[in-house]
Amino acid sequence: VLQRISGQPLPSISQRDDAQPTTANRHTKNKQTQNNARRPCSVITPRLRSLIQKRAEMIPEDIRKQIPNDPEGFDRWFKENYEEIVVPAKLELNGVSANAVLRRFIDLPKLFDLLKNKRLFLPSLRQLIGGDPSECFAKKNFDHLGRPKLEQRAKELEEYAPDEMKGFKYPPGITNVWEKIGVGKSLFEHLIQTISDNELKKVVWQLERERLKGDLVCCCWYKGTGESDAMWKIYAAQLGVMFTTSPNRMESAIKLILPKIYAERTKLKLAAVHYEDVDECGSLEPWLIKREAFKHEEEVRLYCDKPSASFKIVVNLPELIEEIVITPFGEKWQLIGIKAAIEALLKEVGASQIPVRLSDHMRPPEITWPKEQKTLSEALAVRPIIGHLFSQKMGDLLLELAVQIEF
């Protein structure tokens, strides 16, 4: 229940109601432990309920207001609203046309995962930061928010604060531990109430970026015309492929699997990335701005902010993939084996109609040498000599041969 509603892992074994007892009281609590182990997962315990309440800020407010307080009512509500359903995707496009040719460069394991499981994996922003530490670093402008709303937003994001901002703040002069328990104040709350407006705006953005690291998921596509040498070498060099699609193909091929209550609120968006060396994102989303050093990627991002914990994307392979192109940088024996393996897997998953070919990106251009124009005239000049030496038929044959070998 906790995982599916808040997207957070279950508490450790020592925190759970059905935790194993210590050696001293293992025998006396053995029967109780067995009963707890048999408890249906849909029955919420007081301990689990308190944990959910602590994580309530993770649940959208309109959903949070629907949650019944009584256990039986919660069970019914949960079964009705958190049943997984399959819904067609609706893409919101920004800066990319519906018929644009998009290419994705990936290694073979990612391709095999896509083909075998028929799913499209969207990594989190945290994973993308591994390739670019400045990812999503252009901050949002919060000048339109007053001090009360900034403090409120900071409190909503408190869990993403670093450890040095957590703990308790005590009035000066209080040393008695029991007295401290009664008057202690959250250090985080104290800090956001005492720092300047500009510092508070920075804190809110940094907390928001920490949230986005886990909540924002996206995958990247190349919108440039033709194949890209840089993209091949960076993302799919020796053992990789490129496959092509379009926004229209994506929308018809993609379906979302998610809890029923999230069906209307989960939006997939496809937007072009802007390349600027700036500190603020302005009217753009911060994850749609990258440094100019990455301009060669000509990137379009398929993304979703804060999907459900059980959010999945399944695809119809023939509708999604127009063709698969194999890397131009492998050895010939490798390319032959890769092509055969991909075609065999496509046949196994019922998508054998998808064409597979080798890239011609590194194929050398054809070289043609010009023929000398006076060859024929020179050959005709020796016709009388040939006529004296050979018969007419033999002479014509030799003349034709002479022209072919550029006599």
C-alpha cells in the first residue's frame, strides 16, 4: 500500500509491525508473528497508516482528500482506485512536428530489452545527471511567489533537504534534555523562517531539483537529419543500433499501465531541448535546457513529471519502429551476427516485418575515372591498317576490342 501510493520503499524490517521478535521473546511472540505474516496486504495496520500519513505530501492533494479514515473504507477505496489499467498515450508536442523523423541510438542490451519485453524504459533525471552534472541546473524564477508561499513550498519539500538542515533548534541557555524535548523546534523550519528572500528562493529551487531527480523520467531522441557520427560513437559505437520513429508512430504504439486514479493526471510530453549556457530557465522547463557543449545531440525528450510508482510504458513494436540500423563501427563478422540475432528476436516476438540493415555511414564513396575522349578517333585512324592485315569481319572485331580496352 505504502509503495503504490507514495512510491517509497517499505520501512525496514525493524520498523514493521510484523518484524521478527528478538531471541529473548521469540517463542512468546511466535504465534502473533505468524498471524501477522498471514495478514492480507490490503489490510492497513495502525503502524502502516501512520507511515502513510507521514508521507502524505507525496500524494497529490486531490487524491489525499479522497482517502477514507477507517480501515475498511480505505480497503474499498484502494481496490477501486489503484487497480492497474491500460490506457492509450496522448502526446503533447512542443517544438517538434508530428511527422518528424526521430532516431534513438542505443546499445544492444537496451534494444533486446525493448524487443523482448515490448516496453519503453524512461530513466530518471538522476540517471541522466550521471552523463551531465549540469543537467536541469538552470533554476526557475520564483519572483511571483510571496514569502508565505515560498515557506509553504519549502516545507512541502523538506524531505529532500540535506542532513545538515535537519534536526532541532533549541533556545539559548536550555541544557536539560527533557526540557529540550518540549521546546525543540525543527532546524529546517527555523532556517527557512530566518534566511533572506533571495536565499529562500535558492533553497526552494534546490529542493525542487532534488525532487525532480527522482520524480521526472524521460528518454532522449535525436531529431537531426540523417545519421550522426557523434551519436554513433557516444551511444552505440561497436555493439549498438539506431532505430527510427516519429511522434505519430509513438502515439499510436504507446500504451500506459498505471493505477486507475492516475490515468487522467499522467501526461506524456515530447519537447525539443534548447542549448544555452544560462543560469535561469525563464519560461522553459529546466530539464529542457542543456549547455551548448551538447548541441550536437539535437535532442527531443519524451518525459513525464511525477508518474505513479507503478507507471509503465508498453509498445506495439511494428507501429513504433520504422527500421533498425546496425552500427557502422563493428567488425564484419560482428555485424553479420548482430543482424541475424536481431532478426531472430523480431521473428520470435512477432515483429519480423521491421526491416534491419547495416549502416552505410562509413561506406567509402565510389570513385570513377574519366575516359579519354580521343580513344575512338584514334581507333578509327588505324582502321585502314587493320583492313590491310585482316579480313573486314576480323578488323571490325579488333576495332571494337580496341575501343573497349581504350586502345
